Amino acid sequence: MDLLEQAKAYEDAKMSHMSTSDKVSASREAKRLILAINERYKETKDESLMDLMKRLTVKKKKIEKRLGGLPTEL
């Protein structure tokens, strides 16, 4: 599957009711996609790629925020 198709599928995927391991794998997948798109962006300077990276980053940050967990008391 093409890189942009993978990014679109990731963007459209539902992220509710995920287990912790699902969140970790989703975060890693987002990182992989963002880095791969960034390599293509460096070559083409296409603004649509930058917008796609920004949208993926927002979704990744939301997932990672939920991974943070509650602070533990001593």
C-alpha cells in the first residue's frame, strides 16, 4: 500500500476503546508514517505533505497523552 494511503487509513481509524498495547503500537505507527512522509517532503516541499504530517502529529499526541497514566503516590 502507498505511504499516503497508509496515512489516510491511520487518520480514519477509530482510536476509542484501545488497550495500552494498541495505543503504543498506534503511536509507533504514527511516528513511522510521519518520518517517512517527512523524507518525501524534504524532496518535494509539497505543502499537502506538511499538512498531513501535522494532522498525524495531533492524533499521535492525543494517543500519547492517554498513555501517560495517572501519577502514583508514594
